[in-house]
Amino acid sequence: MLFIQSKDIDKLMTHSEAVEAMEEAFLIQENDDFTMPDRVHVNQGDNVLLLMPAFAGNYFSTKLVSVFPENSKIQIPSIQGVVVLNDGKTGEPLALFNGAKLTSFRTGAVGGAAIKWLSSENLHTVGLIGSGVQGLSQVQFARSVRNFAKLLVYDSSPEKSKEIGGIIKNEFPDLEVQITQSADTLVKDSECVISTTTAIDPVFSNRMELVQDKLFIGIGSYKSDMQEFPDVVCQSAEAVYYDTPMAKKESGDLAKPLSKGIIKEKDLRSLGSLIQKDHSIKTTGTVVFKSVGMALFDLIIAKNLYEKAKLTNMGIELSF
């Protein structure tokens, strides 16, 4: 079995290649050419253990991952876990990955794919709410598909805002990075808003004039009682997209507006349907994309990384 270290993931696959891998996953989903049972949730207070298997093509994978939101207070990533890739014909374990790194990488790629298909090629200003590991990943992948010139950053902790702002500026010297004092200011001044928080309640005000004619990328909410975006975002939306149908139940950003009748299920569409038609949307209105992730994403990223590692002789061979 091959152990692929976290530091090698970025060497094996560029951000653009990872976005293409997620487009591959979206097409597999649209064609229903995979097997993926509902992921198992085990809740212990605010902490969650997830078991996520998926089968497609010549491989299957299993992710065992935990989400401990309070870890950020002690400088430990909220997401921990492992991903195992297996041979689909024999069941033989082929590769082992750090679940947190692979999750961060593929989730960034999912957000990048959404921005690629849902935003204008002339996108100029992006706003990031949340300064964790996933916030950085989202910016990296967004910049791989759109060469926007300005990034606004907001976090409830000003120190964290400055920290991630410095990291991003160091990686992208040509990008103007501005720390904002409120989420409302960030939303008002951004064309695209990416939210990566673990907030239970909406992170900015429920005002129609604040959200109109913007693209919203929701990443953080992964439980039905978590809602990063106020109801007015869906209420004003001309189009609402999701990465997987599970998002309608698993994320409060969709589940709550659905329960209130603000949006209807018939109004929701999969991002894969756009990719399958090879047709980016053409609208100047408010557009929403909500991601909760799925095991198929992990599988496709893992198999692509494994195949590239074998070709380039990267990774560490392990024996049981």
C-alpha cells in the first residue's frame, strides 16, 4: 500500500487539475455511474464522526473523518481523519491519505469548479468569510480559475483575519488583500462571497439590498441547524445550485429556506447539470452554490493522486 504524504498532494496535482478531477466527479454523479450509500453521522455534542464510502470505476474509497469545531481554539485543524483507496476488483488497499488534507484539497477544488461555472470571467472582487484552513484552500482554488484582483477578508477574530490575509498576500503578491471590519461590509463590496465558517446563525445581515447580484459560495454549513447565509440570499436568488442532493437536508443554508417555503425543491439544480451541458450560466442576478461534500469527491481525487504517484514514483510503500 502506498502512503501519500500531505506535502506530496500539492506536488502531484495542480489546482487546475484538481478542479478538472471534480468536474469528472460531477459528471459521474450526473450519469449515476457510481455507488455511494448515505454517509454515517455519529454526533457527540458539537463534534461529528463521518464514515463515507464510495465505489466508481476500478476503485473504491472509504473516508473516516471527524469534525471538532472547537479545535480552532487550540490551534488544531477542525477536520481529522484518513482516506483509504482500494482496488475495485480485488478489494486490495492501494493507498492511504491524510483525510484532513485530502478533504481540504478536494473541497477547495469543488469551490473552484463552482466559481468557474457560475461566475463572470471578469470577476474582480472576492470576499472570504472565515480564516481557517478551508478559507485558504478556497482562495487558492478560486484564483486558479479566475484572476480576480482584490480579496476582502473577514473573521470574527481580527487576529486570524490578519494572519490569513498575510499568508494569502505572500502566496499571491499581485492580489490586493483587504481586511474588513464587518461581514456586512465585505458582502456589500464583493462580487463573489465565499463563506467557510462553522456558524450556527447567519454571518451577515438579512437585507435584500446587501445580497443582490452576487455569487454566494457556501462551504461551512454541514448540519441542518447550521446556516451561514441569511434567508434573503435564497429568497433573492435567480439560481440555486448544490454539489449533491444531500445538501438539501444536511445544510441549514438550504434546509431552512426549504422548510419555510422560501425556495422549493424544483428550484434547486446540481452543478453537474451545467457541466454536463458544458454551459456556464448567463445571469446578472443573485446565484447560490451550496457544498456539503460527498465521498465520490474523495474517491476521484484519491484515484487521480494514486495514479500520478505511481507514474512519478512518489509516496512511501507500506506493508502490513
